[in-house]
Amino acid sequence: MAYDPEMADRIRKLVADRPGVTEMKMFGGLAFLVGGNMAIAASGQGGVMVRVDPADSAELTATTKAYEAVMRGRPMPGWLRVDGEHLRSQPELAKWVERGTEYAGSLPPK
């Protein structure tokens, strides 16, 4: 499954005025990076993949519609997925874009 170009455009609009944001194809989707660190991606599995502080993963999965990403059979704290059905409104997507860009921006640039 290819990533949703409409979702990518929606994310692009939300990060347009943020300095240092770049785009890169990765994980079968289109990722948006801050300082070379992935913040959020229009996922090839649908919806988005968001990078958050690993210490916040458990709380976010308990209190939102996000769930922990699994890569090669291993759960990945700090990498969350949110299905597209939970991102229909721009304000809901904006919350995840902000979480991802804030955390990626706090990391040392690559």
C-alpha cells in the first residue's frame, strides 16, 4: 500500500512555516523531518506514524487512538501509529504534527 498523498499534503500545510523541515521517503511513506530527525510520516500502512518521546508512549496509547508501532515484530516505544479515520479533521492531525515536530526538534540535528 502506498502512502496517502492527500495526508502528505495535509501534513505539508501544517509544517510549511516551520524552519528546517524536510521530506524524505522512508518506511514506505513520506516522512517529514526536523533537523534530520523524523517527526511524522504519511504512512505506507495508512494514517500516520509519529515520533514522540518514548517516555510518553504508554500515556499516549492509553489516552488517545494511537498505538505503538511494531517493526520487524518488535514494539517500538516512541513511534506511534494513528489510523486515518482518527485524523479526519485538520485540528486532530495538527495535534499529532505538533507532537512529532516538537519532539524531533528537541533532538540533536543529524
